[in-house]
Amino acid sequence: MSATLTDKYPNYSPGLEGVIAGISTISEIDSDRSSLQYRGYDVHDLAESGSFEETAYLLIFGKLPNQAELDGFKKTLSSEREVPEAVYTALKALPKDAHPMDAIRTGFSVLAPFDPDYEAVATDDAANLRKAVRIIAKAGTMVANGHRIRQGLEPIKPNPAHNTAENFLHLMTGQEPNAKTVEVMDASLTLYAEHGFNASTFACRVTVATLSDLYSGIVTGIGTLRGPLHGGANEEAMKMLLDIDQPANAQAWIDDALEGKKKIMGFGHREYKKRDSRAIYLTKVAKELGIEKGDTRFGDIADILEHTMESRKNIFPNVDFPAAYAYYLLGIPIDLYTPIFVIARVSGWSAHAIEQLRNNRLIRPKAIYEGAANLEFPPLADR
Ligand SMILES: CC(C)(COP(=O)(O)OP(=O)(O)OC[C@H]1O[C@@H](n2cnc3c(N)ncnc32)[C@H](O)[C@@H]1OP(=O)(O)O)[C@@H](O)C(=O)NCCC(=O)NCCS
């Protein structure tokens, strides 16, 4: 905050930086240790040894599933993957160049009244848990089939044997995904699933705190995630990497960008002033993928940008940076990167909405008024 604003308004923090806006048991960011834990479990362990399904269960139900619980959860997800035809009809009505974030936001709006618990009151906890599972099951189907629709292709039916990562990749490409592709997608979904009181999660909590419904909270979250300062950064980071193109161009590019005081997309974070723990693991996975695919140029460009950003600005890559080139190497179109974030983050948003509603209070901060006051109302003819 600038010195003048601090002096003038000691209780005001622009961007709500450092403001405590709630109590939560869902995740903890430890900036000094570069650590992120979901309900006490390190995301490294979840991404490396667990699965997105175990993570989603943990976030929603508050504990890791045992084998029987995981089997049951996966079965329910499989049975809930399909979406009503009305969703596809709405997606087909969108302009072909509509951003897939607009499509998924529309998809959830159309889906809401079809939920079997549509009539449940906002605070019905059991109904919200059932809705959350349906939302997690259907998000990937809507993103992938939405992508088919804009290409003029018909939606494909989900294969009940597929997990969330496989379902998305299968529907998007029409082909059975290979094991490495699924592993990378699954790890990225786990790492994107939850991240405390970030902008979209906070927006989702604000919406449900009015006793609106869970779907409205999800739609709010999607709208908030869309911007380049939040989820949209992975798309912008990839455009930047493609612009740089070759490792030989990277040093001059970053020197120029810093000289021109440009923001480097995929770098920096409000909460991490050291490394983003999610980026550490995903960088490893993305680089391994590059080696497997015989294309290490983005990993090499990344090394140069990271080194320069650290030594000159003490700013580190966030999760969106390695996610960008991992998705590119998986052959995913760039404008699907943020929608993939949605497939993962619906689990975190749902967990937060449920937590908010279990102990709800309307969220209603104040603003400092700096406008005019006590003006005399002039007749229309005198203005
Ligand atoms: C994420 C982000 C919005 C956090 O912002 P914030 O906490 O509000 O911090 P600020 O934007 O005020 O940045 C603080 C300082 O670091 C610099 N900085 C932060 N991120 C930077 C970046 N990616 N590239 C270059 N400089 C950056 C700012 O220019 C500013 O410098 P200054 O004090 O000399 O003006 C910001 O780092 C950013 O815009 N990053 C790029 C977008 C991105 O990757 N978003 C995804 C987040 S997961």
C-alpha cells in the first residue's frame, strides 16, 4: 500500500491483502516453507501418491477415503458424468468463437435446475454434498464435450470405467488416453483443486453466504477465475512461451520484458513470496513429459526465465507456469487451460461453499466513501 493511503486509512488494505476474512479447515498455505496442505496432507504427497478422486473426497468430506469409500465415490462419479441434453443445446447455441470459460459458465447455469436436489434449501448439508459430487463428476464432461461442440463435432458419452482425468482426455480427443498423459493430467487436477481464500473461492463464498445455491457459487467462481490475474494466467503464460519460441531467444526476451516493466504471466503470487509448492512438483512432471515427448524447449526456456526472475526480482513461478507447457505438450488447445482449472477447482469451491453454509454469516464489508456529499438536488432543466 502506498504511504499516503496507509497514513490516511490505517484500517484499509487494498486488495484485502493480509485481511482475515474467515476461518477454514480446508487448506493451509505456508509461504515461508513453500508448503500447501489440503486438510493437513501435503499436496506433493497427494499429487505423487494419491489421485484427484482421493483429493476431491478429502476436500468435500473432510477425510481421506478408505478403499471401500474410494470405490463407492468413483462409482458415484462414473454414474453422474453425463449431462442433460439441454446443456449441449445451450452450448451449441453459443458463437463458435466463444471462450470455453464462457461455455462452462453457461453449462453450469443450465445444469443447475436439473439437479435432483434443486428444491433443497441452501443450508441442506446432505443435499449440498450430493450436489458437490455431481458438479465434480460433470465439469470435465462439459468442458470436453463443449470443445467438441465448438468444433462442429457431436458430444461423446463418458466411459464409466474412466476416472476424471481419463474422462476429460477421452471426450476431448475421442481416443483412449495413454498412461503418462493421464498421470500428468491427474497430478495437475490435484494441484489445482484448492487454494484457500483466493479470489474465485472467496467470490464463491460471498455468493453462497447470501443463501443463494451451490451452483450459483460455482458460476461466480468460474467468472472470477477467468481473468488473467487468476486462472487465465496459464493461457497467457503459454502464449508468452510460444512467443519466445526457442531457448536461444529467452534471455533477450526476459531482459526486454523486465526493462519494459511488463508483468511476466505465470510468475508471482499474493500468498507465496518464495516458491509456489504446486509449481515445484508440476515443473518436475512437465519437464519429465518434455523429455518423454522429445521436446524440452519449453523446460529450457522456463529455466532461463525462472533464473532471471529469481535473481533480478526475487519472484518465482506459480503453478500456472509449468501447467501451461505441460498442457501444451499434452496437445491441449490453449483456451482449454483455464477450463481445466475449473474441472479441478469445483472441488475446492464446493468444499468452501459447504463450510461457509455450515456456519454462515452474510459477507458484507465496508468501503471508505470519498465522493461528494450533501449536494442540493438540481431540477433536470438546470443540469
Ligand atoms: C499474482 C499477482 C496478481 C499477485 O499480485 P500482488 O500480490 O497484487 O502483487 P503486485 O502485482 O502488487 O506485485 C508486487 C510487485 O511485484 C512485481 N510483480 C509481481 N508479479 C510479477 C510478475 N509476474 N512479473 C513481473 N513483476 C511482478 C510487481 O510489478 C510489483 O512490483 P513493484 O512493487 O515494483 O510495483 C501478480 O504476481 C501477477 O500479476 N502475476 C502474473 C499473473 C499470474 O501469474 N497470476 C496467477 C496467480 S496464481
